Amino acid sequence: MESAGEEQLASVCNLVAVLENSRNPGAPSKAHWLEDTHHSPEHRPPGSPGPWELPHGGEALGSGPRTVSRQYLSSLKNKLSSGAWRKSCQLGAHPGPETQEPEKRIVQELLETEQAYVARLHLLDQVFFQELLREARSSKAFPEDVVRLIFSNLSSIYQFHSQFFLPELQRRLEDWTATPRIGDVIQKLAPFLKMYSEYVKNFERAAELLAAWTDKSPPFQEVIARIQSSEASGSLTLQHHMLEPVQRIPRYELLLKEYVQKLPAQAPDRADAQKALDMIFSAAQHSNAAIKEMERLQDLWEVYQRLGLEANIVDPSNTLLREGPVLKISFRRSDPIERYLFLFNNMLLYCVPRVIQMGARFQVRTRIDVAGMKVRELTDAEFPHSFLVSGKQRTLELQARSQEEMISWMQACQAAIDQIEKRNETFKAAAQGPEGDVQEQELQSEELGLRAPQWVRDKMVTMCMRCQETFNALTRRRHHCRACGYVVCARCSDYRAELKYDDNRTNRVCLTCYTFLTGSVLPEDKEDKRRGILEKGASAGPDQSLLCSFLQLTGDKWGKSGARGWCVIPRDDPLVLYIYGAPQDTRAYTSIPLLGYQVTSGTQGDSRVFQLQQSGQLYTFKAETEELRGRWVKAVERAASGWIPGEPDLGDLSD
């Protein structure tokens, strides 16, 4: 037992030395037997072929080289990543007489496929690789580094299988009667199979280099064509041969899995074989993980190139979660603007397409950190499928092209937010408290100036949201408070305060926000005005109103222009109709006490028109649809009769 352990240790030490030597092909060999094997034909082991000979186990297929398409290479790589090869690969026929033990037949097949595989590796490393290197050194027609990149660490793989794995299998099968087990051999050597991850990771790049230099360098193409036409190549192309290492580890797993299944329950090799199978599976996963990581880095680099390789964005640790076009709802323009989003695990990039796409295709307008970001759906009849993204740097109102796309964007953003919050569980616990909605309101107040607000759109208001003075184009123009997002006049926003979300730069803010942010107490000369009868906010939704919607105001009472007004019957004042210029106005344009009014159809022959009439007063309204007109008629009729909430309802009028 001790001598066997020493022999195993010496075998592994020799393997490590070989792998070290393979990294420096020009350096003197640390293992003299390796030098004899590769450079001295007379000392070559029995049955070992020369560089141009096909070793035992290789097979010659049909005539004429067959090329490998790029689509096939990509398909194979995807199969390996997804594990689909486990369903598609089928084991070959088992040689040997029917009386042979089933587990020995599988080991025999493993040995025979290994011999064929080593022959293929010999062709790749000792023929293709060496001949291309020799041509590169002599003709200087193509760089040596290109050849080394194409074949990656294939020399290490070849030396491992030809000098260690295959001889171990041969010795064990020859001594099968005395030692009917294979699990211990695979356990000893399986960890070295992780070297395949480097080859698999480089495989796609190698295929691209091979195709490119075959087109651009005639000497390169001539060497490959000469070898491919030889009997040793078996009428297969270099690309076909290079696929063999990619497919080999899955083949090991299939054979070893069947071997474990065929073993008797009490077989002495069962535990070792099962452990060896787990190690082979780990090596396969290691290769698949390398593929996925390389694909992630390649995809990430392509995205960074489209963004212009900006220094504050490029980070190899990032993960792209989603990208795509959206529409930006403007607070000044009536029609949304085409924009493009890139969502990473730690940031959301709000971009605009470049007019001249030289290199970079997009320009980054805003970077919003996922940490502290919030996302929610907007209920806006004018802009369906819209959602709000609120971050510390900026708040965006965005519109998707469909409900499904909006949900997908919101779910992707929320998933990124949740992932960030998992790293800060302590802060989440501190932010939660027993006060519920009250604490949430306080938290929102505390965030004033810490995160970009949602700006109220200009067309949603017709008067200042602080002093209720009507806007006009000359003397009272619209401005936005950078702290709360309200639309205010110049007089109410004539204050400056530092905002943390804008790197503590001073910004225009309204008086209310200025007092909160700075703690300064200003004279209240204009803040003590009594609240007028028309100063009732119009922004309440359907849950605060019996009915609310836009109505066209027609007839002489409203002027010939036929203005459009936001009409509301509040729940707390159910007998009065308030008419506003826009949904966010805090003061109504006028109000109509509905008690005693009669509702009649219009005289204009339009089924969407209705009128309110009482004592010479006549108001004409036009709804957008007949259904909406019917709801308004019912609401006004019950208000005119003196109905108030709490009495028997006549029907649901909510919008």
C-alpha cells in the first residue's frame, strides 16, 4: 500500500512538472522522459506514432474536407452551457463478447475512445500547432502569438492525456482481474480536467482568429490545407478537430454515469466511482461557468462601446439586466420623446441616440443609482403604460409601448433594487417602524432635497401651485421648484437652496421648500391670506371625488373658443361642481351649486352634450363619450336633488 501511494504521488508530481514545462515551450524540459517522448523517435514508446502518423484509435472518414459553420460552433457552445448535450449524446455500442461484465465493457469503451481522443490531440498539438509555429517563424507571414491564441493551452491538455490519463487507463484495464475498479484512477486525475475551462473559454475567439487569418494569409491557409488533405486528418477540417476537447468532458460524464449504474450495489468501486462522477460533473460545471463569464464580459464590452467607453461607466464587475427603447414623457412638450435605457445591477443609464453614430451609438444623459431608486406605475389616461423611476439623481416619467413591456421594465428595476437592498438589511430594518403610513409620509418629507422630485407637467396646471395666481405668457410664467417638483410662479420660486441630490449645488426652490431645507423663517406677509371658496385642490383622484374628468365647455357662457375644463364633484362637497383649468390646479376657475338645477339634452344634435339650466342660467357641456355623458347626467341629477354620500347610492360613478 505504501509503495502504491508513493507511486501515485510521484505520478501527480510528474504531471505538475509537465504542465509547468508546457507553459514555456522554449525552456529546457524538467522531465527527461517527456523530452525523449517528443523529440526522439527511437525512444518513442511502442505504438506511439510520429508527428504525421495517425495514432492507434484514429479513424479515417469520407473523402473531402468538411467545414464547420459559425452557426454550428455557436449552437454547440450553447448546448454545453445549457446542458442539452446530456439529452442529445448517445453512447456507442459496447465491444466485446456478451459474457463480459457490463462494467468492464464500459471501461473498455472509455479506453478506446480515449485512444482515439489522444490521437486527435496529437494531430492538433504536434502537427497543426507545430507546423503553423514553424511557418510563422520562418516566413514571418503571420504572428506566432496568433497561433498560440488559436490553440490556447492545448499542449497541456495533450500532455496530460497522453502521458497520464491514457497510460493509467491502460494499466488498470490490463490488471482488471486483480483490480476491477476505475473510480480511484479518475478521482486522482479529475481535478486536472479543470484546465479545459481555459480552452473552452477561448474557443469562440480561436474560431474567429482561424477564419480571419485563413482569409488574409495565404501561407497560413496553405499549411492548414496541406495537413487537412493528409491521411492523418481523416478528411476533416481543423475546426472539426478543435471541437474534440470541447466535447470530451461531457463524454466522460456519460460513460462514468452508465458505469455507476451498471455496478452491483455492493461493488467495492461504487463509492469511488460515484465520487469520481461528482468530480467530473464539477469539471463540466467549471467549463460552463467559464463560458458564461466570458460571454458576460463580451456582451458588457459591446454595450460599453455603444456608450462611448465613458470612464465613469466602464466596470467589468457590472451585469447588464435589460436594455431597450422607451418614451420619455416631457413636462413641457405634449408628445413623448424617444429615449433608450440600459439597466445594470447598480445603475440605470438614461440615453439619447446620437445623430452621427461614429463609434458610440448613444449618449448618456443621466446616470441613476439603483441604490435608493424607486419605481411605480402611473395612472395617466393620456399616457397609458407609463411608469415612474425616481432616483437620487433624477426622476423620470417613462412610457412603454405595451402593458407587458411596462411590467417587464418595472419588474427588472424592482429586482435590481431588491438585490441592492439585500446587502443593506440593517438599514432596511432601521427604516421600518410601527407607525405605518404616518412614518412613510415623514420619510418622504425627510427625503426633500435628497432625491430628485417628480416634476408636475406644465399643462397639468393653469395657476401657481403655491399662491394660486393664474399663469400667463408675459407677466407670470411657469417655473419648477427643484426640491418638490411643483409648478410655481417667479415670485414664489425666487429662493435658492442647496440640494444634496445635485451635489449640494444651489437650485431654484419655492418658499415652502426653502423654509424646510434652510430652517430660515421668512416674513409671512403673503402667506396669511385666507383660503378662498375656490381654493379646493383638483388633484384628488377618484377616491376623493364622486366623479371627475375633462369636459368641453361650449356655448356663450364660456365664450366662443370652447375651452376644455377639468370638472370635479368632490366627496366632501357633493352638491357643488368645480371647474378647473387643469387636474393639478389648487384653485378652481369657477364653481356651480347644483342644488335645484335641471339636466337636459343639448340642442346641438350631439348625444355627448348635456346642459344645466336654472333661473336663466344655462351651462353647456360636452363629454368625450356617450358613456361618460350618461355618468355625468346621473351625478348632476342626484346632486340637484340634494343627495349626499351615505344615503342609498344610485350607482357607481367612479372614473
